[in-house]
Amino acid sequence: ALSDPVLHTVDQGVAIPPSGLIADGDAIRTRMSERQRRYDARLDELFEICLGVDRDGNPVLYGSDHSAHDQENGAAQDDADDADDADNAGGRNNNQSNHGNSRNELKQNQTLPLPTATNPSIAKTILGGLAKHSTDLWLLYIRKQTRDSIRTAAAETKIPVPPPGYVPGAMTQTSVIHSQYEESLRLAYRERREKMREKVTRAYEVALEHGAGFAMNNHLIWKRYANFVKSWTGTAGGVGDITAESVNYAAIIASDPDLPSNPPPLPPVDPTFEHTSAQKQLNQLRFIYQRGVTHPMTGLDQFWQEYEAFERAHSESLASVLIAEWLPKYQHARSVYLERNRVWTIHELRGGRLAVPPVGCETG
């Protein structure tokens, strides 16, 4: 189990799809019905109950302004807030920041009278987070955050309309206007990429921080997180692979309803951003690997081998120092994993079932 063949396969759907980079925010907003908005809000509420975090990754706790807001206004007001958020995407960040600060401030006296404690809205905040051990739920949370990141980036960052005579993919533009447009196009796509990466990275970090990093099947989170960061450059099927030659407009439009019928030009070559992305990718991957190898999990040996190969590919001298530093921590995690396997195995322990008395135990 320390070398799991499942980890040799590339996770499907981990990288942000190329179609997400050219999505049209106006088309997404007009296509969503009121029922879809309500379902989206209900899904966020389910994650709050099961995982104990909101859509921004902030803990859901009694005593915050958000809980009082839910108690006073109810779910209908939440739906209206979601609709307002979609129409006023520009002011979303400030509002979310304020809610995030208030949710982390607990009241000193949290003793509740029985009628208040049994109120549905308050009870949800008390019971929130009972399923933090579920890796499947965290993967669904990350998947929704990935979808939301695409929609948010499309709504907040518009792709400029090309001027007459602009030729996408040309080595040199024929006029100053075309050159200026290409630079604005490059900046718009750069901003979209940064927003999507930041939101999805935040989702993975929230999952690891709240228990997914050491829960059953935690190797799925660590491996997919690493694969997501690998997709930042043009080697893993992510948005870094988008070029005029590699994208089939007709196929993408037919498979993704969030795209406009007349898609914008693809992003021009951006060496500066690719260099910056590669540097960020290097630091983030090292951060992921160094934490992951300290956790007992399935496929730990292979994860360590990937980390060794990663370090040696960049600097042999630095790799020798870092590998010597992290080897004892990896060996300790490996020993813990093997010790656990002597007591139970992942195939024998059914984590989704409730605890029951042992066989032969008399109950009275």
C-alpha cells in the first residue's frame, strides 16, 4: 500500500480546463436560472453543515455576524445575497473580507437557552463540521470552488474586444493599436489565471487545514493538489497549454455552455507570466511535497520518490540538503503507517458506517 499504482495515473479534472479561461461572465449570469442560484446557495449551506467552512474557507461558528444574519433573514435572504453577488461582482471581495473577519470573532459567553439552541439556523452552526473526515466531501468542495473560480474570474475580468484588422497569433502586429490591444489581452488573461489559481489553491489549503490532510484516503487530496499545481505550466493539460494551434474552438463551444457563440481571441504568448508561474509552481510544489511526506498515507513511498525526483531535477546540491532534512520525517510517517496496518487496513475499516457494539457483546 505504500506504493499505490493508482497514484501513477493523472487525475482527470484536476487542472482548470482551457475553456474556463475564455468563459463569458455575462453568458454565465444570464444562463443561470433563479432555481440554479438557490441550488448553488443550498450546496454552500450543505458544505457549511458537513465541513464547517463557508464558500470562502472561513469557519462557520456561532457568535458571528453571519449566523445572526441567517437567523434574522432566513434562507430567502441568502438567495437574494447570492443573486446580488452575481450582479455586483466588483464589490464581492470587500464584503467577503468583512464576513471572514466577523466569523472568526467568537463571543465570550456562548451558553444558549434551549429554544435558541434548537433553532435550525443556530443548530447548523453548532453541528457544523461533523463530516470533516470525509475526503469525498472535501473533493466535492474543491470541485465546486474550481467551478466558482472560473465564473468569478469571468465576471470580474472582461476580455477586451479586438479592434478591426487584428490577427490573433501573428508574430508581429501591423499597427500600434493592435500591439496595445494584444498587451491588454495578455493582461486580462493573466489576471484571470491568477484569480482562478488563488481560489482553487485556497480550497486545497482549507481542506488540508480542516482535517483532509490526515483523514482516510488523504493521499487523494495530496496527490491531486500536487497535480493541480503541476498544471500551472504548459505540461499537464492546464491553462498553460492554451495556444491558437492547440485549441479547437468548435469542440470547446459544443461541450461548454458557459462559452459565448463568438469566443474571444486566445491569449498571446506571455513569457514573463510563464516565468513567474514556473517560479511560483516550484515553491508551491516544494511546500506541498514537504508537508505530504510527513503524513502516513497510501502511496507514501511513491510520493517520497516524486519529491526526490522533483528536488534533483532543479538542483542536485540543494536536493542533497533538503532530502537529508526531510528523510527522517518521511521515515517516521512510514513507520506510523505500517504500524497502523498491523491493527487495521483500509479495506477492512468501513469509515462510512456508524459504530455498533462488537459481536457477542450483550446490551442491556
